[in-house]
Amino acid sequence: GNKVYHTGNTPIVIGGVGKEGTYLAALANQVIIEQVYMVTNPKIAELEKLLENIFRSVNIALVNELALLCERMDGINMWEVIEAAGTKPFGFMKFTPGPGIGGHCIPIDPYYLSWLARAYDFETRFITLSANVNESMPSHVTTKIIKIIAEQPVALKDAKVLVLGAAFKKNVKDLRHSPAEPIIQNLVNAGIRDIDVADPWVSEYHAAGRTFKTDITLDAETLSSYHCAVIVTDHDAFDPAEIVRHSNRVVDTRNMCRDIEEGREKIILLGSSL
């Protein structure tokens, strides 16, 4: 999933049982890893990995919360705010809002550390709150979809929704903890039954007790048949111009349609009141 870093050139942290154990483990890993960093014990190595993932969780939660605020304020696009902040050459690291976090690490590690901390009579309030913010994003996206459908002459039970992207991030086929799953489940709970999922990276997707065939041709006839299309994963294979041109309404949770001018009025962008 990364064009620059792979197993060989990504540094690895090793903490063994004793100096000799650490050294031997480092020696073995140096066969395939360019840089090995040794720490005192396994606990330090374990917490280092948790820190990496929770650092991302906390910062994603920050921009998610600000995105929710921007939707209530007049004339603010959170994505533009982030791009502007990114012009500072130091002191800022770019994170972006989205429909929810996924993968096998970031959604889980904050709760694991919070559980572990309780054994030491410590409450990780900040970490837990951040995880809760991220966990709330699929529900927020669902609310936006339902609101859009309510503006059209169709009952929820008769509405058609197209979910664009099942993988938890772009250009991969990893479905673990994808925000698409809770979004689909929320839509079903709201009474929307006619849901399709399109994802060029996977052949099928399981959610809400159903199996979705994801090899949908996104042509004009298909796109125009849905009351709402929601971009959950911004795969490069998706053509945002075609999606907007032929869809009735589009919920963009990834700012994939940022350069689209034609049909701009159809786009509802996460984190923007514009």
C-alpha cells in the first residue's frame, strides 16, 4: 500500500528478553531489514507500536471533530484549512477527515491500551475520547445520506444507495474494519434495503448479513439509477468527474471530487459548509 516504504526499508524496533536475546533477534532481522532499532525490553517495543497507531488515531480524531464543526459554520471547508496549514514547513503534520478509520491496528489499539491501563488504575481519557470520535463518523455519514434522500421524492424503503469503496483505504483490497460496513448496517437499520457496493479491488463484500457483488460497471445508466452515491474509498480507479456527472447526489467523504466544477451542486462534502 506504500510506493516508497516496504518491508526491507522500513525500520523495525526489537526488544528481546535480555541483551543477548535482543541482539540475536536484531541479527536475524537484519538479513531482510535495512535498519533495526534495539530497545531495552519487549514492553518498550510493544508500547512503541501502540504509540505509532494511537498517534494517528488521535490526530485523525482531531481533524474529524473539526470537520464536524466546519459543517455547522458558514463558509468553511476543512480540507482547504488543512491544505493551508500544510504550507507551514514545520510544526504541522497533515491528517485528513474521513468516514471512519479501518485496518487491523488503528481502530483496535486505542481500546487495547485503555483496557490495559485500567489494570494499573489509570484511565486514558484522551485516547478513548479520540477513538470514540472516530467510531462516530460512519453514523454521521449515514445521517448525511438519509438527509439527502429525504430531500428527494422517494421513501427511505424505496431509495437506492450506491456505496463506492469497500476497502478501508484507497488502492488496496483490505476490508478489515472498513467504515463501509457500519455505514451499510446503519442504512439497513434506517429502512434502506436497495444498496449496492462497487469496489474494483475486491470481488465481493459482506456486510449487514448480505453478500454484495462489487464488480459494478459505473456507467451513466447505472449511476443515474441511484438516489445517492457515497464515496467511502477514493480508489484511483474511480472517475470522480463521471460519478458526479451521472449521479443524482454524491456524498464525498474523501474530498475526491475537489477538482470537479461541473455538477458541483450535487456534491455534499464531508467537513464543508460550502
